[in-house]
Amino acid sequence: MIEVIVKIIVHFNWRWVAFLNSDDDYGRDGLDLFIKKIDGTDICLAYTKALNDNTNYSQIFQQIEAQKIHVVIVFAPEATSEALVETAVQVNFRNKVWIACDTWSINKRLSKMKEIRNIGTVLGVSQPVETVPGFNNFIYSTKRQTFFKNEAQNVFCNQACNCSYVTPEDIISADSSYSFTVYSAVYAIAHGLHNALQCGDGKCSDNITMFPYMVPTSFCSAECPIGYVQKQTGIHKCCFNCEICPNGTYINVTEDPYNCINCKDTQWSEKGSTSCDLRVVEYMPFTDSWAILIMVGAWALVGMTLSMSVLFVVNYNTPVVKSAGGPMCFLILGCLSLSSLSVFFYFGKPTVAFCILRYLPFLLFYTICLACFVVRSFQIVLIFLFRSGVFF
């Protein structure tokens, strides 16, 4: 019985349910078995209550409404279930899905109760032993016929089976619960479609489309949109808030619906992504016109510094070169030339070596160059101070 109830809940994807059981061995055993059966599923037992003669049913319904539960399982004897449903009608506890156990699922008194439809949909689980009206007459009427001697006669039961040695007495003496189950299922579906399609006077409405998923839902929290992770709130895994995954991360629901996964260094993603994309490497090739222009300018600067170095070597012993700094001039000119080389590593496909050489030569040699300027400026200041007699 409990296994069938769990299968119904799983089939309709209900995850947020209440379980009301009788306060006796029957009810407690049912609750324990239900908890074991839902272990490992997405079903959350949001509320449970043992029912007895002193139970305040109105308070139970208030708590179920407060937790926004839409599916109520009642695993209790017929008398307790009758009192519970009668109270639900009285307090206007409406629009729920009730799953009834076999003790009250085919209760004739409840089905005739006034305003019973207002409480919602009742799904009953039972093992009936009722006799299908007219079933025996139908079986005996086939006694005059030979069972499935040829292919054409298979149409009689609309099925292909080897019934050559089965007599009507064998069929009637079999467990009637099988035939009644099939009869009830077909009867329920037929009448459900009859009402849903607004059938009457030998015809049905052509403007109504029936879908197999037209069933109620029961969730503590609605499913998160694509690109969002579930952040659990409270003790139940069915209750959660949805948070969007930021840039550079993605969500894989099949692996981990609760955490955003970081993309690799060579990948990227927008917020709310379900996968990462490879980064597109964009760079300026050496053959680009702007690259050629910048490199020509850099070579021109290197050529000027080298020319100036040659000029200083030729006139090294002149007062002009000595007053300009002498040997320090060659250090400054050399550092200027070497710092200009970093320009060439900004073009072409980037590599680790290129990324390092873009900054290291410039930062190193240009710093040395500036340091030389500071030292030379300090020397000039001291020369003027000594000549003016400030230190004497």
C-alpha cells in the first residue's frame, strides 16, 4: 500500500507532502514505512501528525496551509478519516490532493457527502474484491464461441493471446480484484475524459485539448530557472532560494544543482550560464599597419640613441661630454635603447614569455635610466652649491 502511494507521488512529481496517520500501530507502521520508501527520492515530508479522538483537525489544516502543502496522505481507519474529511468540509479546506489508503478510499458515505468536491481531488488506493456488473454474463456469452482459433477472431477481445485452453469458468473463478481494477481504471478515465471534454448528447467539444500533465503540483519551492542554483533554506532540501551563477561560473544540474562551478582559465561564461565557452584570443599581428608603424618608431628611437652614443664616444674627452655626465651618459643611452625593445613583444600571438618581456625590460631599464637622471641632477645641484659657498 505505501509503495503504491510513493509511486503515485513520484509519478506526479509531488515533492512537498503531508502524512496524517492514526495514533496506533497501523498508522505508525505506515509512517515508518513511508519514511523509508521516500529515502533517496526528491520527496520531502513537510508535515506529519498522529490522529486520535482528541486531535484538533482545524489546527492541522491551518498548519498545512501555512506550509503551502498541496498533497495530503491520510493513513488512518475509516472512522478517523471520516471525521478528518468532515472537518475539512466544515472549515472550507479546499483544493488539495488527498491520497487515501484502502481503509477509506472506497467509502460510500464520504462520496455522497455534501460539498465533498470542494476539498479537492481524492486518489484512493485499495484492493477491491467487487464484482464487475455484467462481467459473468459477458464471459458466459462467449462460451458458444471458439477462443481465438484464427487471426480474425483475435478482434473479439482486441488483443492477441493464447486462450485456447481457458474456459469461462476459469476466468470467473479467478481473483476478481484483477478484473475490477481494470474495470475501475477504464471507468474512471472514461468519465474523467467525458467531463473534461464536456461531452453530451452523443458528442464532445472540439475546442478542448487534453494533455497528460494536467495534474496539480505540490512544491515547497518552485524549480529554479536555467542558470540558477538551489540554496537550501531550513532543514528540508525541497525548500530553497534560487541564486544566479555569476560571470565566470556555470551550473550543471545533473552533477551539482547547489553550487556554481568555476570555468577554466582558458574559458569564460556570462552569468546564468549552463556551460563555459573557450576564450577567443585576439591580438595584433606583426603585419598589421599600426604594428609596423609603432615598430618603425621604436627602431628609430634605438637608432637615435645608438647614434648619440657614437657621437659621445668620438667626443668623449671634450668638456661638453664630461659635463653631461661622462660614462653615465652611455648607461642612460643603453637603458633607453633596451627599454624600447619591450614594444616588439606586444605584437604576435601572446605567450608566457611574450607577456613577461612586455613589462620586464621596460620596468628594469627605464627605472635605471630615471635613477641616472636623478643622480646626475643631484650632482649638478651640489656643484652649484659648492661654487656659491653655501657649505662653507
